[in-house]
Amino acid sequence: MDAPSQSGTPVIHLHQGDLPGDVTFTGSVAVDSETQGLDLSRDRLCVVQLSGGDGVCHLVQIAAGQASAPNLKALMEDPGVVKIFHYARFDIAALKRWLAIDCTPVYCTKIASKLVRTYTDGHGLKDVVRELVGVELDKQQQSSDWARDTLSPAQQGYAANDVLYLHRVKAQLDAMIAREGREHLLQACLDFLPMRVELDLAGWGAVDIFHH
């Protein structure tokens, strides 16, 4: 892995099509994705962001029509590396829908937040990072064109910010979850995530099958 910047500025590496074979992660990796929109039957995967929590971010641009990324797939399916997401349900579905990747094991900071930060309804990444890490995220590029051939510096910075703080967020949430004795609830939800994604992709995305 690359050494983080001594100035505190994130180090961003941009890759085309796949993660280079010499980029490795140990224990866990923060992951996010950018798509053309929120309808996965229509809106393709454009970018995958990865960080080891060390101030370094790897951005992988996915081309139109691309259906595989072997190195990325190997990492996402490595049982020895926990994949940390915020709202894992969408990102896992995007990776499965467009690159045939089955992410495992996974951790979702949004699920953990909802299980333990019951004193608020602010569970977006910006809210969680602000409270638990003390960093104000700039979300201006959230609705930009992620399918463009050349990502702007602002887009790259935005994409990196979505993964750079997830390790620290996870550590804070894990401590809160343990304090409240809700580890078993969190683990059960995380174990169910792959099946929730299967239901989403099979057409039950808007249906609560547990509802009366």
C-alpha cells in the first residue's frame, strides 16, 4: 500500500477497468461505488472506491459494457478481508448486477448506525462522519456525471471522501454497539444482506416481505 500524505491530504490513485494486481488490503477495506443513477436495471456501475483507512484511496473506473474485473472480484470475495460500506445494500447490488461480484464478508455502517444511534434520524454518511469523526463532508458532486471518460478533481475528491473515514466510523460504532449489547443484532443483519440484495435484484426491492 502507498504511504499516506504527511500533509493530511488524501492520496488518490485512479485506475481503468480493474484494481492493479499489486494493490492489496489486509483485514478490511472501505468500499463505495458511483453509478449513473439509482435504478440498477438501467443505471450502470461507473466507479468503485477503495481505501485501507490510511489516507490512500484507489478509484477504479468501470467502462460501459464492462462485465468483469478479476482483481476487484478477488478482493471483494476474499473471506479474509471485511468490506466496509455505508448503505451496503446498494453497493453490493451494483457490484453483483454489473460485475458478477458476490461481496463477502461485509459490514454496513448505516445499519450499525440505525441500530445504535437511535437518538437521531440522521444516518446519512455526512451525518455519521460529522458526529463520529468530526469531519464535514462536501457532497456537491453527489449528482454529477460519473460515466464521463475523465473524472474531474472535484469528483475524485468526493469519491475518495466516501471511503476515507469508514474505518474510523466503524470503530466508533462498534464501541457503541458493544456498549448497548447489540452485537448479535448487527451480525444477523449483516449476514442477511446478501439475501436482501438477491431480493432487490429479483424484483422485491420495494416490498417488505415481513410486513403483514
